[in-house]
Amino acid sequence: GVLMAEDKTKNKPEPKEPEQSTLDENERFRYIGFDVFSKPKGDFFKNEEEKKKHEQAVKEFSKDSYSPFRGFTAVHQDLLPASNKIVLTLSCLIMIVSGFLPWMNFHSNWVDLQFSGIVGFFQASAHMHVLDLFNPTLKIFVYVPAALSFLALIFGVLTLVMLWTPSKSFDAYLARLKRVMSLQWWPLAIWMAFFIYSIVGVSLPFGEWIAEHYGVEAVGNSVNIVTFAALSGIGVWMSIAGLILNSVKSNDF
């Protein structure tokens, strides 16, 4: 009986797997529960004239409409609002004006000297022979500030021109403005190198003797960053402030 049961099991045909039918593309998308292709879709607009009328209506509506929600989103924000233009204008004017303000002030018992920014080099040129008598390297405290005052003036004018002159597109306007403002990191880098160099300073032979007998303020055995800070005028710091503001704001575009 057992053998006969085994023979019947062997001879019994195996059940066939159901054939998988290929689903139509439309049926496949409907199967997941979203009637994406429930029926063929026609054109949204009846004709091209209706499409143009709708687009014009949307444009007219957008001119007079304001969404309180979208008004506070980053997408809706103006990349260069009026407040920023006013701030940048003021910083550029500060840079320009700083070139005509005092950059260095020397006070003594027998003479008081004041050197302005862009004309400081020409004012100091009459006294260059005095610096040569002590240490020719002292000229770096004349050449570098004079060059940086000139750069501040140039970048102040250029930024104003780029800020208020229209361009062929808003993207091109922002690109050229960002380019000019980004270049102002270079004068700041020169200022930083100058300050680092000034930490060590330049020796000034007989500096203390000069200060004692002629009453020259802020002068000692060397001319360093402390000396420069004591002798510098308001024009120096106005120029640096304008450069910092313009350079930092260039990252916003």
C-alpha cells in the first residue's frame, strides 16, 4: 500500500504557476491607487489665443497682488533691497571722503604736521630726507597708507557707479557689483599685512632723545603699530570701515 501511494505521488503532475501577464502602462500606474492616467488628458487651453489671455491676466494680477505669506519667504526677498543700497552708498561716500581727511598727525614743540589721505604722499615727500637720516625703512609708514587711501577712493567711486548704473539684466547688475565689491578684500589684506609688519616695527635711532628734547608725541626707539595708532587720523579708520562693510556685503549676492 505504501509503494502504491509513493507511485501515485510521483506520477501526480506538479501544479503550474499562473502565467504573469504584462500590464499595460496605464494599468500599472492605476494599480498603485493613484488614477494618474484615468483617462486621456487634452490640452488645458482651447487655443493659443486663450493661453495668451490667461498669461496676461496672471501678469496683471501679480502686479497688484501681495501675499503676506510669500512676502516673508527667502524666495520672495529682493537680493538688493533699498536699505542695502543706502548703506552701501554711505559706505562708499565714507571711503571717498576719507581720502581728504587727516590720516597722520604729528605734534611737537616746534611744528605740527597733518597729512591727508590721497595727497599724504606728496605732503610727506618734502620731509622724506628727514626719514632717510634716521631709517629709510620708515618710508613704509608713508607709502603703504598713501597707496591704500588711493585704493579706497577708487573702489568707493567704482562701487557707487556699479550700484546706481543700470545693466542689461538684474543678474548682470548683481554680478558686476559683486565683482567690484569682492576685490575690496585685497586692500584689507594689505592693511592686515601692514599691521602684522608694524607689530615688530622699524627702529628709530635717537627716538627717545627726539621725543624728550623736541616734544614729539608717540615717538620712541621704534615706530610700530602702537605709534601708528597714536599718530593716525580719522581718515584711516573711516577708510578701513568702508572697505570692511563693502567686502562683507559682497558675500550676500
